[in-house]
Amino acid sequence: MTSEQLLETLDALDREKLKRFNWHLKQDAHASAVDLENADTVVTVDLMMACCGPERAVKITLNILRKMKLNHLAEDLENKLKVHNSPVQMRSSAQAGVSVDVSAETGASVNVPVLTGNTITGPVTIYGSHAAGNEMAQKHTEKQEFLRLKKFLETHKTNMKKKAEHIFENIKENKGRLNDVFTELFITEGDFEDVNQEHEILKIDVAFKNKTTQGKPIKCNDMFSLLRENSDKNIVLTKGIAGIGKTVSVQKFILDWAEGKANQNIDCVFLLPFREINMLKDREVNLHEFLQVFYPELKELEKSIKLKLNSKCNLFIFDGLDESRHFFNFKSGILLSFEEKSSVGVLFTSLLKGKLLPSALVWVTSRPAAANQIPPQYVGLFTEVRGFTDEQKEEYFRKRITDETQASRIISHIKSSHCLYIMCHIPVFCWITATVLQNFLIKNSAENISTTLTEMYIHFLLVQMNMKNQKYDEQEERQRTKLLHSNREIIWRLAKLAFEQLKKENIVFYEEDLEECGIDVSKDTEFTGMITEILKMEDGLHEMKVFCFVHLSVQEFLAAVHVLLCYLNKNMQELQFFFDKPKENITLQELLQKAVDKAMQSERGHLDLFLRFLMGISLESSQNLLQGLITHTEDTTEGITKTAEYIKRVQDGYFISDEASVNLFYCLLEIKDHSLYEEIQRYLGSDAHPGRELSSSMCTILIYILLMSDKMLDEFNPKRFTSSSNYTRLVPAVRCCRKALFNGCDLSDQHCESLCSALQSSNSYLRELDLSNNHLKDSGVTLLSAGLKSSHCQLNILRLCQCNLTAQSCESLSLALQSSNSVLRELDLSNNDLQDSGVKLLSDGLKSCKLEILRFEFQVLPFFCFISCFPLS
């Protein structure tokens, strides 16, 4: 009963007072700061009882309440405890043997004797009216509902932990503990402009942007704390390309919450993947019916308890917005009641608008192309999963491969392949690579290990088929051709399914979809390791099964296999998807070029990775690896060469998106055409002008290659490479050089945030930065000054001549100069209207700085005074 008394007392505290109470509790009870972070009253009481025991918990509570000048609450608690702990005594002056023991159900009446001549002490409550009886019953009901809700939340948390603690690979039997293999991902905070302008394909470095925000790193578990600090909205939108780790990040977030490690202020978490929500496309449901589809245990809760659940801090995680087949109209009607029925689309938009369950938190994950379905005014925090850094790549492989010798060998091989090393910033590629190299190549020979993405996936297919043979067919076939030949029927069918569903932009499918492609649901799904059942639901009398490939990239790879098979077998009907008009006798060159055009037309980018696979699988070397699956090979040299020329012509165009630029660059690498890569490297390795002005697309690729390499340039001058219209696209290069000359490059204050992020980078090598003759304004210099104060900043020389600065800039620069982290030795502020007030502000910063040379110009009424090479040390 002591717990209930403490809980009742602490419930009287508002959020700020409870926060102060928990701060005192950390000091008095030596409780864990992590456990008490954002703890509610229930968690606080449970921790006190567990750490201190009832008696000490009461003493500590009374002491803290008095420290906080809440004496009335302390007195109330003491009185409650006195009454509760007092023994019941009864003295009677009447006849001995008088005994009264009468009870009645609520709402009934009973005749009771009159007690006379008795003295009764102790915690006795006498109810003398019908209204009082109802009040007592109501309190009892509320208490029971509170306990049942508490029990539900505890059970739900346990269930979520069980679901999240294992990560599956390929088939259900292949599972491991998430905490054992999870590697922290690089996640940054971003803005909505990034969502709309995102490069979809293979971006690793935070500088690979030509827009405003670089994004500061953020831990997944800290997102909702940051949301509360900076916004009054309840929505977090996380974007990231396919395979970058969004779903695994969600899983780790849930596991940490369920294990009590983080976000304990959240009472209940509901995971709602869109690929499963799609099954409700044609149904109208209310909120509770919707949740009960995925969490049937909610059906057991009475309506009154569900109402109480609604008032709790609930988090709804909608994973994979890009996979949704629902229509979202944020301008249409909304739901105001959890009992009101509507389509899933309206229910979703009502939650995001904050009209349905205003206190609920919502987390949405999506590929970048689909993220702009949500209007930015409803989102409080934008984040992006960027994948693995170089250090995280190595950490992943060492966790994934427990044999240290094998792990080191694989890491060494990956580092030797530039293309493969870049791709491994995407976690799913790391998984594919580890699977292939550990289970197939390492066991055979380290020589001639394939390096293209397509060849890696071909070997992954071989690994999966060999595992299927060993596990289910009880045989092992080490000869590649025979292995593929023995499994060719099921691979053909899976490839057809992959292409048919990719055309429809579907990544989940049903039994009838598999049956249409000749796939036996009972044995061809889990057994192949390529496709898996993700959900089984009972809808009335009918059972519904939902399937998907083990990863979207596997579907895109198999779809490319299907297109190659159709081309080799002259099945022209299947290839009409790529052509606007019916065509016979399609050549490889025509097919590949039309596939390029088709992929570039896709707004969702759903054909980008498929295009790379199609390019790679068309190589004769790839066909040789697939012998046994295909009946014959074809010399594709001429078609591949002409396609490469076509891609380069497209790259020279000025109306191609950054996303398409990078994807087409990888298409060239996939067909083993390194000419564009080598050309860019020559530009970077020479001091001479490259001989031609690079297009905007080529500038994007130049920056991408520069950021992916370990090369550090002594000097970078954008005027060497391109025309003035593209200078701003090259700003991210400041991360990869010691001296950056961006004077007169039409930069604005918007670019200063990108520059600031580069200065704050932990691996910043920039020593000299010339930004003269740019319209940076005071707002831009304020951003730069924040970078100068970073402990990672190594900048020695900064030139800001003629940048439209006023005295306002001098205040932020003065503070930066006074920072103990500042290593600036030379600062040029010439030809700016700083005025006397600006000079005075600067002089304040000169008293304790490392500056040796300061250049500026100021006007003192009738004459000019110019200070040059001003000695400050």
C-alpha cells in the first residue's frame, strides 16, 4: 500500500516539479540518472521502492518535498500513512459479544443495527449515503482499471521486446540477437528542403549536398527528446535510401525502449509497417479496430481502459511510407474521435495533423522520393539515416563475422575494391557481402573475387541455393553450373515474380501473386532464402498470407535476371514495358538505353537499382557466372559499348538530376567502364585546367568521387573545373582540401551553414578559406563563427574581403576569436562597412586570441585609415 500512497502524492506534481523531484532523488538515493531521465510518476515510485525499500522511500520523499517547499504534500502523505498504519481497535461498554459484519453490493440496501456504547479507532470509513457508495465504487473501478492498464502496458512491453530482440537473415532459422550484431548508424538532423531535393542513390558523406543544411549528427534514441526541445509538433520524419538501415533503427529503438534503456517517458509503442497496413486498403476502420489488426490483445481491454490508454504517451511508428499503397490527402476531412470509422489514409493524416490523439507521438520512415507526401508544416523534426561511416563498416564486419582472421581478410578485400567499399556504407550491402565472402568465396579461393555489385549478388544467389540444397534437399553441389541448373525452375519463377511486382511498384504480395508465377507457397518461399512470409492474418473465416523478398535489392536483382532471360530467349512481349510502342527484334543496345530512359522518368526512383543490375548482368562475364540458369550466352560487347557512350552523352546534359547523375555513374562502373571515374581523377590530380568545363552532372560526380576517396587535396579552386553557374555545387569540396579558394563564386549566406558543418567535422583538414567577394552578409558570418568555435576546426586563415558585412558581423567574430578552440592566425575583413562600432567589438576579441594578422578598413570622418599586417602578438 505504501507504493499507492507515494504514487498518489507524486501525481499531484506537474511535469517541471516532477523533473526537479527526480533531480533531488538522484542525489539522495543515488538513483541512476539514465533510469530517471524523463521518468513518469510510476517509474519514479517503482525505482524508489526497488532501490530503497518502503520505509526509506517514504523518508526520502518527505525530505525532497520539504526541500521543494511543498510542505502541504509532505503533511498529506504523513497523514495518509498514519491512518493506514493505525490498528483498528474497538471498545464496547455494551453487552459482550456484540459483532457487526454487514456488507451490500453497490446500489442495494441493507438494514444494519445501531451501534451504541462503542469506541472505534483506526482506518475505518463509514459510508452513510447512496452517493457516497457510488463514489466509493467509482474509486474502486478506477483503481482496477488502472491496474489492468498497467498490466497491459507491462505485457505489451514484454511482447515488443521479444519481437525486437532478434534479427532474421534469409530464413526464420537464421536469427541472431540484435544487440550482438547491431552497429550504430550515422543519422543526421535535416530540414524539409533536403527531403524534396534528396539524392536517392548511394550517398554517404554529410557534405554530399548542394543545398543549405549539412545536418548535425543525432542518435536514434535522442530524436524525441530533441523534438520536445525544439518543436511543439509531435511528428518525426526519417528518410533514407533502400537498405540504409531505417527498419533496423526502428527495431533497435523499440528494443532499447522495451529493455528500459531509453525513452521511458513513452508509455506504449505501436509498430505499424506500411507493407502490412496495405492489406487494409479497401477497409474502413476506427483507430482501435485498426490497432487490433496488428495487436489483437487490445480486444481484451474494456472501452474505459482503451480511453485511458488514449491519454497515455503513445508512439505510433509507421515504417516504410514509400511502400504504402494508400492515398493521403491532407486537405480532406479528418477524424476527431477514435470511434469514428474511415479509410486508413484519413486515419493516418488525422494522426499527423494532431486532430486524432493530439498527445500521441508519430514516427514515419520513408525513402526520400516518397517523404514529400507529408507537408512540412506537420513535421517537428526531420532526420536522415546516412548508413555506415568507414569505422562503422569495419565494426559491422567484425561483429557479423566472429572469426577474426576471416573478418580481417574480408575487410582487406573490401578496402581493395573502391566500388565495393563505397557500396558498403549501405548496411544491406554489408550483409550481402559478408554472406558471400564468408560462405562462398573464402571457402574456395581469394583469387578473382568479383567486385561489381551484380557479380556479388550472383554469388549471393549461389550461396542461397546451396544453403537450400544442404538444409532441405540434404545435398551439397559445389559446381556452380549444376547448382543453378538444379534450381533453375524456382529461380525463373522468382525472377518473373520480382519483375511483375516491380513494374507495379509492389514490394509485398499475396498467395495468388505467387501462384500466378507458378510458385508453390508451401515449399518455395522460406526454403529458397530469397522470399519470406512476413505476416499471417485471420480475417473472419479466411486466412491471409503476405510475402516479400528478403530485401528490396534482391527483388530488383531478380527482376534484372528475368529481363536478361527474356532478352536471351527472345521473349519480346515481356520487354514491351520499356517501349512506348510495340517493337519486334529488340537489340541489347535498344533495351538498355530504353531502360535508362525509363529509370530516369520514375519519380519514386524505384527502377534505379534495377537499372544497375540490368547493366551489370548484361556483361558476358556475368552471363558466364549464370550458366546453368541460362541456356546460352551472347556477345554483348557492342551493345554495352554503345550504351556507355549514350550514358556519357546524358551525363553531359544540363537537365539531369543529381540523383540520376550518381546512378548513371554507378551504371558505368557496373559494366566495368571506369573512363569517367579515371577522367575525374585526372582532373583532381592535375593543377592544369581540365580542358573543358564540366556540366552540372559532372560536377556532382566530381564531388561524389572526391568525398568517397581518401585523397586530400592541397588546394581546391572551383574555377578550374566549371563555369560560374556551377561553382556553388562544388562547395562540399571544402571537406577534402587544405586550401579552398571560393572567392567570387556567387556564394550566399545559405552556403555558410554547409561551410560551418565542414569546419565542425571531426576530420576537418581545412587550413585556409578564401570567401572574398561573395554576398555572405552578417547572417552568413554568424554561421561561420559557430564553426570557428568548434574544437575540431583547424582553420588558420580566413578571408572575408568585400562580403557585405556590417558591425553586426564583428560581434560573432569577436566571440569566435575569444573561444579557447579558435586557432585562427589571419583574418581579412577589408572592404566591409564595419563602422567604429564594429571595430570596437572586434577589439574586445583581440585581448585573448591567437590572431597574428588582422586586415580591415574603417572610416573616421574626413579620412581613411587602413591597417595592414597589424601585429597582435
